Amino acid sequence: MAGAATLFSGNPLLAATAPKKDKLGIALVGLGYYSTDLLAPALQQTEKCYLAGIVTGTPAKAEAWKTKYNIPEKNIYNYQNFDQIAKNPDIDIVYVVLPPSMHREFVVRAAKAGKHVFCEKPMAPSVADCEAMISACKSNKVKLAIGYRCQHDPNIQAYMKVAKDQKFGKVKMINSAAGYFDARTDHWKQKKSLGGGVMGDMGVYALQGARLATGEEPVSVIAQASTTRPDIYKEVEETMMFMLEFPSGARAACQTSFGINMNYLQVNYEKGWLKMEPQSAYNGNKGSMSDGTIINFPIKSQQAKQMDEDCLAIMNNTDLIAPGEEGLRDIRVVEAIYKSVASGKAVKI
């Protein structure tokens, strides 16, 4: 029956009468650190999905994962035979966890295979890539979620609500920072061709801090890139500082780096303030407000909560918390930041 449902999924009447699953099967594409240390363990805690398959170019990894997670041989793919996943009813969602330069290719291939897609951040290196990914998912009638785990975190949702409710009036100034010291010297994050550079990784968190705290999209940016380790960061920036202007007149000073440990958000409103530290960690995000309100909602796993909530949206055909359009919004700003660095001037977004 499941095979028939997949075969006729293009027919809305037949798809509507197909038996609904209690749990959706996820295939992880790319078995690096994030998949190995965070997503796979989180999938042992999820209620609405499970680890159904893997896609890897390393046979030794495939064998190790097969044994550890009891993955059937038929649910293990490599990058060449990936498209055959279309015939596999065990797999409902493909989670792309590859370097950003590969996101577009595998999101589009997954969509054409009729699978829903989760894609890690940053969504892609360019606006054009993001738009192609969104278009492919829409035309193939599958959902596309970006792995913005923080937007599923109740601590981040708490400061988003402050902006929405205008609890302290309008936002005036924001300081948003996200960075860590990366000791690696030969990683995709240091290679331009793979989508490296701090703006594609930690920079998105600093940017999201400002966007989510205002509830607005920036209209202009001025930025400056730098590095203290030019022997390692030859092709991409190690550190980026950028100033955002929002339609309401709010300003945000943002910093991000692969050479500095920092993770905080401060929002100054007309009639108060909010502080978060850390603001985008894997766990332990917490903060306080000028009226004494404490933000501290412990959760077991951001990743498990993210995947469960995204799966529920697929099951119920409701809106995703962070759809492809959300990833596109960030990359529009990232492109403007790079244009500002190249010109030395403010750039309209």
C-alpha cells in the first residue's frame, strides 16, 4: 500500500486516500559533524519522525551507520544513485546537511524525487540558488524547511513576541553577536567554492538575532570584513561587522567571527531593554528584560523539536516555522553585505 501511495502520489485523490503515517522517515544527506553528533541523536528522541536512511559518499561511514542505527541496506544511498530514492516509500523527507555549495543540487534532486526537504542553513550561497530551490519544491508539490533550529526554541520565540506585542514600545537599537574560535585549518567553511566564510555560518545567527528582534526586514546595510589569520582565511572572511537599518528606523550593530567567542543579543526599546546570552546556542539560551521578566525555557533538544514541528506541518499541511522563503530573506541580506564590503559603501536591500 505504501508503495502504491508513492507511485500515485501525483494524483491528489489517490494521495488523499493513502494511509497516513504516524512517523515520517528522514534520510540524512551528508554524515559530517552536524548529522553525526546532533541530528542522528536527536532523531532518537523525536515523536513524529525517525532516521530511515542515509546518503553518503564514504562506504565506511555507510557501514558504521548501518550497524549503529539498524538502517536497511535498501535505504542507504550515495551521491550518484541518490535519485533512486524516489522509489523508496520508507523515506518521506530528505535532510540536506552538506556544504552550502551543494544545497541547491540536492534540494532540487530531492524535490524532483517527490520528497519533502529539510535544508541546513545557510540555505545557499546566492539568492538565485535559493529561488531555484523554492521553485523546484513548489513545482513538485513538496515542502521545504530551513534548519533554523533557533526559531523552534521557546527562548528565541519569547523575544520575538516582545517585538510583536511592542511590550516596551518600538525597537531603537540592537547589538547582535555570534561567533566562536574555529581551530580548523582545512574545512569547507574556509573555502569559497564550497560556500565558506563566516557570513554563511555564524553570521546568519547574528543577522537573525536582529531580524527576529525587530520583526522587520532590513532596508540597508554597511559592512566590513577582516581576518587575523590570513594564512587560514585566504579566500573568505574570518570576521564580519555590519550595521543594519530597518524600516521603523531601528538600527542593529552585528558582529560575527570564526576567531572570537561571542554569543549575545541586546535590544533597546523606547521604554526598556532585553538581553539574551547566549542567544543562539544549541541549548541553554536564556535572557532577561528590564521589567524583571526572565527568559529561561529549558528544552531537551532544539533539533528534535525542530524536526518534530516541521514534520507536523507536513502531516497537517500547515505552514512551516522557517520555510524556504525565510532562508531566502537572510541570503538577500548576506549578498548585500558582500556588496557593501566590495564597494566600501552602504547598500540598499
